[in-house]
Amino acid sequence: MLSARGTRSLVTVRVHWQVFLNPRTIATDQCRMLRVALFWASKIAAAVVLVAGLPFVVGVSPSDAAPREGITLTTSALPSMHPGQTAWVSTLWSGTNKAADNFKLTATSTGATISYPTNTATYSSFYGSSTLSNNATDFAALKVRINDNVTSTVTINLTATYDLRNNNGNNSNPTPKTENLQVTVPVQAVSGASIGVNTTSLTSVARGSEAWQHFSVTGRKPGVTNLTATVAAPAGITVDYPADGTSAGLSQSSTLDVDTTDFLAFKTAVSDSVAPGSYNLTVTMSHGSGEQQQATVSMVVT
Amino acid sequence: MRIRCQLVVSAAMVVLATAACGSSGVSEDSRSAFVDARADALCTVKTHSYATQTQLEETYLAEQHADIPQSDEKQLREMLDDGDAALNGEITAAVSTRCG
């Protein structure tokens, strides 16, 4: 709070400053040009300070002065996948200072097959809703299946449509937007066997008893269809298959997809004549059009 | 007249200061933990693939959990539901810092 005396002092300073700078108050010709220059320089400096300082007063930086028109895809590369693999992946989007409504994302690729969440079926949208609020980040998910014969990076072409609000409230006066963008999927080829075996030892079995066994496998390469398995065991150990069959099948599907895990079930019965100890069983897996793969697992007889 | 102007200015400054410091009643620690959890959840689903849609969504929801009082969590969720631009902006900035 200024006292009356303080206020008078400020007024006096302002008057003296204006008298000094105002060309109409200049008495001598010798200083006239200098004082005129100072007068206009002060006006220009004030204007420069006002323009430069305005963004800081309102809390925006120079780069924010011209906001982006539209929302931004912040994903450039999706997680790496294998040939033949199917996976759900997420594309992240960030909003600008205007909300976006009715967001729909579709995708195409020559190296992959794309599908969408079940609730939207023909497109994807944001996890939270179809609206991306001001400054928000949300994701839109896609189901991607890399083609079996792909050996390098896959490009996915995205088409995003949405209505960008121009006003808040009920009458947002939206601008329809369509953006065509791309993301990539690094594809890592797999060497070695088509089937990964996760089980190295079976459940132990006491002499004169039996137990069901789970033999866990994971798909490594595409094309593992109609997978069945037979098991060869040492004398005294009998192997039976579900439904009195001649082989074991996968529990969920006859096809073992890439990077999915399933198991084959069979029963081992041990006669009284088998001595306690560890025994090796050979599992022969057959799939596709005659391909075979073998694995050895141990089983302890007690 | 001058005193009235000063009162008006003072009141405006109090309003601005309150708004700047956050009028939600949620502590800064809770807000920060909430923002971190949301950003972590978004970065997790951005950098991983999932066998099923359910796995993706369950992971996202689990990662959103912040160890903060329920009342703060509820209030911050409501702020997001209402499209709070400042809170959304903090999450977006945290995502940018964590996973680009």
C-alpha cells in the first residue's frame, strides 16, 4: 500500500521523465535531436517488451503459440514379433488443446493381417471412450498377425478419423479430420525347431500306480497344424492316451500358433516290477504334412 | 475507491493462487503417484504385445493402481472423467518422458 507521500514521489518522477523525453519540452536546440531519438527509442522498447513478455504473462511458450491442429500418434514402432505370430498391440495418441470425438482407427498391411476389438469389430478406438480429451494420452489396440513368410520389418498403414472440437460445450463446431499414418513392426525370424518343449521332467509315479502327465509345448514357427504325440517308455512303464486313443493331442486346438503355449496329456502306469529311479521317455510329435520332432523327458519312479 | 480496487485485486490474487496450487484437495504426493501410475500403464501396453485383448486390458488396469488414499484416487479419476486438461497434460508429459 502506497502512502500519499509515496504516491506524490512516483508522480514527480513520472512528470520529470516525461518532461525530459517529450520533445515539446526541450528548450535547447543542441540536445533536440538526441532527446527526440531517446523519446522514440523508449516507445519502441516498451512495445518490444510488451510483445515479448505477453506469452509469459498468459503462461505459454513461443512454441505453444501455434497449437497443433489435430491429435498426435506417439507410436512409431510396435513391439517386435515373429513370423506367423498373432498379438494385440497398442498405438498411443496424445491430444492437443482441443478435444477429439468419434475417433476411429483402421489399418492395412501387406505383411500382416489386422483385426479389431470385438466391441467395435470394424475399427479400433480409444480404450477409455471414442473421445480424447484436451492434452490427454490414450491407446487404441489392434490385433496383428504377421504373415508366415515375412522376414523383415512390416509397415502398417493407419487411417485415423475423428472430429476435432473448435468450441467447448454442446455446439463444438467440430472439424472432421482424417490422418494417414504409419507404424512399423520389427519382425525377428526364428531358427531351430518349430516346437519349443517346456517340460523336461514328468510327475513322479510310485511303483504299481499311475498318473496323468502334462507335456507343455510352445509354437516357435508357423505351420504346426494337426499336432499329435506318441510316447515311448522303458519296459514296465505303460503309456495311455485320452479317450483310449493312439496318440495325445493339444488341449485347446489342433494347431499350435506361434508364441502360444499348450500341452499334450497322457497317462503313465508303472508296474510293480520297475525299480525305483529316473527313467527317460521319448516323445515324438507329428504335425503338418508329416514333419516330426522328438524330445526326451525324465520321470522318477518311487 | 482505491481501497476497493485493492480489495478486488487481492481477492483475484487469492483466487489465482488457489487455482495454481490446486483446488482439488488432493495432496501433491497422491497426484504425483496417480500420474506416474497412469503413465506407467500406458507405457507398459505401448512396449509389450499380448496374446489376447483381455490380457492387454487386464495388464493396463493393473498397472494403473497407485498406492494412494481411496478418496484421492476417486477424486483424481473424476477429474480425468471430466477432462481435466492440466491433469491429462501431466500424464501425457510423464508418458513422453518414460517411453517417448
